[in-house]
Amino acid sequence: MSEALLDVESVTKTFRAGSWPRRGTPTVAVGGVGFTMAAGESLGIVGESGSGKSTLAGIICGLTRPDSGRVRIAGRDVHAGRRVDPRIWRTVQMVFQDPYTSLNPYMSVEEIVAEPLRLWRDVPAGRARRDAAEILDRVGLGAQVASRRPSSLSGGQRQRASIARALAVSPELMVLDESVSALDVSVQAQILRLLLDLKREEGMAYLLISHDISVIRLVCDRVLVMNKGEVVEECTAEGLTEDAVQHPYTRRLLSAVPELKVG
């Protein structure tokens, strides 16, 4: 059996509100979560706000250090040292919920996508610009937006630019944290179609974080349901129905699901 691309083992993270000496009651954001992902697989993590999804995503990408447990990506322990080895970001890239705050407002879209090519792949500046143009083309952003800054783009265009920046380093795993939740339904469908196309063409693995089960079912092969920091259910996307699931929390989520189509 081949080694898992992503191996999350008994990860925990607790936060305390307030400051010393008056520290608030501890809140368990992630409580002993463990799972694996294969190369090319798409895994969805679904749950309501406060379920621990985004904290878990940050731990996986090396942005948040867990209290205990281990995360390995392509066999490399993400949190082994005192500082995260930045080389891990050649394997995993994250697309955040709000592209407006995650894109440099002083750079053009072309510069934003070309920068990781230069920094992580040592691509010369001229070739980086050409490669950036090709990547922007692949995500449906042509030359007409290359010289524009993020503030002049629509929400859907900014999210495509975020995906293009992540694609620039050719990651094996892309983590998308509520990446379509702020978009209207028609733009959501366009972004999801893009993700499906990239999965088929690139063989990329996705970890898709969302509170919206309809989005998860469209893009993912397998689903984890989180509630209060714990995984309460695991099933295939096809098995995510009220008749098939076991946990009452999952049934409650399913009862409020609108239908979303991308085709």
C-alpha cells in the first residue's frame, strides 16, 4: 500500500480567551482528529461555524501549531521542528475564504501569480510572467486582468486569482477553506467547475472545508463531518444522504441543504 499524501494523527488544539492572570475557560477547537488522504483524492470537511474546520485547516498547512498529534504531508512531519519547514508549501497550498485580504493589494494579478514561481521554483522573471499568463488562462482569467490589481476584480475573479497563485507552485494538495462561501450561486458553480476540471487534468488532491454540504457533495469523493472539534461521521459523498448517515448532527445539516448544480 502506497504512503498517504496526508496523514493527520490525533491532532488537538485548545484556545483560552483572555490574558494572564485571568484566563478564560479553555475551548477545544480540535479534539483528537485523525484521518488520511491519498494522492489525487478530494476530501470534504463539513460542519457549522465553530466546529473546528478552519483551525484544522491551519494546522494541516503549518499556519497553526497543534497542542499534540502529528501531521505528515508526503511523508514529511509538518510540525517536527520549532518552525515549520517552508519547503512544505511546495506540496500544500491554501486558498482562503476572503481573497481580498489574502491577495497583495499593491501587486498586479500577474505579479501575484508570478511571485511564487520565482520564489519557490527559481523561475527567471521573464519566464515567470509568461507562465503566470498561462496559469491565469487556465483558471479563466485572460490577459485583460493580468495588469489589474485585486481591488478592481469581482469576487469570483479574485478567488480565481487565489487559485492561480496556489497552482503556480504545482502543489500535490490544495486546501480550500470556505473558498466559495462568500460568492453568489452562479459564481460558486463556476469556481466548482474549475476545481473539478483541475482535479481531472492535474490529478490534484483537494481538502475542501465548508459548512455547505451541497458544495462538498459536488466536488469531493469522501466526507468528514465535524462538530465541536470532533469528527462525528465519515462517509462517501454518495452516502451523504439522510437515509444513509448515522449521526443526528449530520441529519440536521442535511435537512437544510439547497441543491447546487455546476453543469
